Amino acid sequence: MAEYNRWMNDKLYQACHQLGEDLLKADRGAFFGSIHHTLNHILWGDRVWLSRFNGQGYQVGTIGEVLYESFDELSSARRALDQDLMDWAQAVDQAWLDTPMTWTSKLYGMTQTVPRWVLVTHMFNHQTHHRGQITTLLSQLGVDIGITDMPMLPLLNT
């Protein structure tokens, strides 16, 4: 999933790069308004989850927090985090995934204990959910990011 995530983020950011900052930051009625803010939210969520998985403290901030105003800075941060996710995923084993993890959602004010694999699945599903919103917004702007199906991941077809 980490490899697919990186592949899709590369494709998505390349497609977004075709647009100017004004188009990326225009409110399009998405959950987080603009394409740029949605990309920031995905990055924010990934940082929150990876810090939980690594046992590191991440200052969560707010759900709609804009981490990077500049698309170039956001792109660089995304590439770096995707590499961190790849490195982390290579170190994960089944025993770690099966181990329950307790975490507290500041958004919902709830504490849960569930197997880590559920939370890892959620992290990757969350990315897919919001990338789907962005691909719809890009399509409305006439930008096609191409194939997004997991079986077409280049790594699987070499």
C-alpha cells in the first residue's frame, strides 16, 4: 500500500503541477475547499497516523490546518513523507499489525483500542478517499491523471 500511495501521489502532484497556484487554491466546494487544502489535509493525516504508529509525538493541530501555503513546499513535504511511509512499511511485520493500539481521536473525543492493521488500513483508505475527491476536481478542470487502479502499479508489472 505504501508503494501504491507513493505512485498515486506522484501522479496526482504531477497533474496538479499543470495548474497554477490560483486554480489549486480556489474554493471548489470540497470538504477542505480547494485542491491545495485537500492535499494539505492528506499530508496532515498521514503525519498524524505515522507519528502514532512510531510512538512519536506530533502536534496534531486542527483537521483543516494548512501546513504549506506553497505548492512546491507541499510537494517536497509529500515526497519526503512518502519515503518515510515506505521505510516504515518495510519494517512492519504481522505481529506488529495484529497488536492492539489505543488512541484518542481529538476530532470525535473518543478513545479506542483496535488492532493496528485496522488503523493502517484506515490511513491508506483515508488517502484514497481524499485523492478521489481531488481527481474529480481535476477532471472538472480538464486534467486527467490517467490510470489509478492498483493492479496497474508499475512495480507489479515489471
